[in-house]
Amino acid sequence: MSRTTDGPALRPVQLHELDQLMAIETQAYPFPWSRGNFIDSIVAGYRLCKRIDGQGRWLGYYVAMAGVDETHLLNLTVAPPFEHRGHARAMLDELVAWSRNRAAARLWLEVRASNQRAQALYRRYGFAEVGLRRGYYPAGPLGRENAIVMSLDLQERGDALD
Ligand SMILES: CC(C)(COP(=O)(O)OP(=O)(O)OC[C@H]1O[C@@H](n2cnc3c(N)ncnc32)[C@H](O)[C@@H]1OP(=O)(O)O)[C@@H](O)C(=O)NCCC(=O)NCCS
């Protein structure tokens, strides 16, 4: 059976796949989530999905928590060899569609103040900067780093911006 002609697909991440996930997580972040953070996410029933290509290669993944009428994006990561190809945007599109299906009105996230690239992606996507959490992230021996809180209104917005 050949799987090479299929396009990218989104699949739930299983506990037994966390070695593959952690290999990407530790490459992508100076302060990665621990394996325990991902186990807790699965156990808590958060949405943990991987984006794979037609050969089953991991392109990225995300973790999102469903609230009553909102979604909180906790982790969005693209495997370094596959950056700049629209995979982050594609995962956001899927998360927005899933959130709207649940009648969520808003999508929230936090991003490191120093992570200009991710902030630019979210801004282009339509997120607005709505707050600051001081000292939210660990930042090595020098202490802590602020988080920018961003939010996307799912009721006002139609399709993803170009
Ligand atoms: C931030 C991050 C998620 C972006 O992922 P990505 O898949 O590269 O993002 P996208 O491709 O969707 O968009 C990023 C860029 O690619 C461009 N792009 C989108 N589709 C493209 C395509 N088909 N071909 C070429 N470029 C494309 C976008 O215009 C954008 O331009 P930029 O280079 O000026 O930023 C990724 O770099 C990452 O995982 N970083 C490390 C972890 C991290 O910081 N996560 C966010 C934590 S809040």
C-alpha cells in the first residue's frame, strides 16, 4: 500500500508517540515542554494533534484546551526542517474550524515577548495583542520572561487572512 500520494493530514497524538514529539520539541525550543507536560495534556483530554505528510513524517503539532466558549492554544510547533511552508497557518486554520464547531467565541494564546517570529505569524493571522503576563516563562539563570497574551475573535472573522 502506498501512502506517498496523500497530502498532509491531522491526527491525534498517542502516548506511545511522545518520543517522536519530544525530538521535535527539544529542537524547536530553548525551554521545551517536558514529556510530563504532554502526558498531562493527553490525560486531561486536551486536543493534541500532529500534522503529518503523506509519508507519515511529522510536520508539527499543537496542544489546545477547550473552555466553555473559548479555546486556549497552549503549544504550536513546526518541525524545524519544515518551517516556512505554511504548516503553522494550516494548523491554526484547523484549530479555528474546530473551535467554531464548538461555538467558541475566542481563541487565546501566550507567546514569549522575545519570540518575534511567532508574534508576527499570529498578527498576520488576525490575532490582537490584548495583555502581558509578567515573568510567565522560565528564562534560564537570568530569571523569567514576559508573555504577550494574544486573542482572535472567532465571531467577527471569516476565513484566515492572507
Ligand atoms: C513560529 C512557527 C510555529 C511558525 O511555523 P511555520 O510553519 O514556519 O509558519 P508558516 O509557514 O505558517 O508561516 C511562517 C512564514 O512562512 C511563510 N509561508 C507560508 N506559507 C508558505 C509557503 N507555502 N511557501 C513559503 N512560505 C510560506 C509565511 O508567509 C510566513 O512568512 P515569514 O517567513 O515572514 O514569517 C515555527 O517557526 C516554530 O515552530 N517555531 C518554534 C516554536 C515556536 O516558537 N512556536 C510558537 C510558540 S507561541
